Amino acid sequence: MYTASKCFHTTGITLALNGQVRETAVEMIKRFKKAGTLVSFDVNFRGNLWNGDQARECILQILPYVDIFFCSEDTARLTFLKTGTAREMMKGFTEEYPISIVASTQRIVHSPKRHTFGSIIYDAARDAYYEEEPYRDIEVVDRIGSGDAYISGALYGLLSTGGDCSKAVAYGNATAAVKNTIPGDLPSSNLDEIETIIKAHNQTGPQSEMAR
């Protein structure tokens, strides 16, 4: 199982559920890392499951095994007590730990039903940041699950291209933006739909009404 997998992903929610689940998740992270599998981790802090001190103490123990790290700017400040700009904090994680890629989503809430969504990805090997024009004025139906949707898109972009962070940003942003418009906590768009959305997002001229 370990050698046949490209990537193992888990989140802080899993770690926070209880001690036994936490021990199992940490052991899985270590085993996948030892087998050469990419380890992806999303902090996804939830205050109703554990407090910032508990989260920080646990997560700092696994960061030496993480390759792809998802952490919002607010979480970096409040949970990990980081300071500086978003970019400085993202780079800081890679300087302290052998993390290859850090991704941070950026949501602007104009009103409960109107959001702007984008992200930044930092590639430590290239010392480069990747971002694009955000998806502006999204008409939000249900934002629950949009963070997980972003990660699914970003990981697809990375794993399908051999680590192209620009593709990770494009697929992550598009998948998350669309999920905001879908009721329920699971996205229902297929790859063709997401790629059509990415193409339209990057288009500057007239867009075809036939792309439906």
C-alpha cells in the first residue's frame, strides 16, 4: 500500500478527533514518508475539537515528515504564532522544516453571499511564489467544503504535472470557487467542467456562449 501510493493526505481534524486516531494518523504519516510517498497535510484547525496549544504541539511533531503543507494566513498567525506577511510566513515553514510546498488560500468575504477566492503557493526548491487573478464576486450558495475542494484541485494539479505549482493554483482556485456555488459539502464538477472554468477565467476577450 505504501509504495503504490503517490501521495498520502490527512488533516488536523483527523488528528484532533481523539488520542487513538491521532496516534494512528501520525504512524501512517511516518510509514508513508519512509516508503517515499509524498505526505500532504492540511492544518484545518477547528476550535471545537482542540485548542491552539494542543494543535501546535501535535502538528509541529509531524511537520518534519510533511512535503505539501496547507495552512491559511490566519492559522499561521493564531495557531503557530507566526509573524510577517503571508509570503514570509509561508517561506518560514520551509526554512524550519523540510517542507517542499506551502499553499495558503485567501478568501475575502464581501458579504455572506458574495466572496472573492484566490490562493498563493510557495515552492521552496525554486524559491518562487505562484498566484493568479482570484475568482471575484462569487455568488455563494454553500461555502462548506470549499477548502477541501481547493486541496483536491491543488493536489491534482501537482500530481498530474510532476509538481507544476501554477497548475496547482489554477485547479485549486477553480475547484474551490465552483464548490462555493454548489449546495452540500461535496463538489460535483468533473475534470472537463473545471478545465472549462479555468479556460474561461484566463480568457480576456469575448467568451463563447456555446461552452455549456
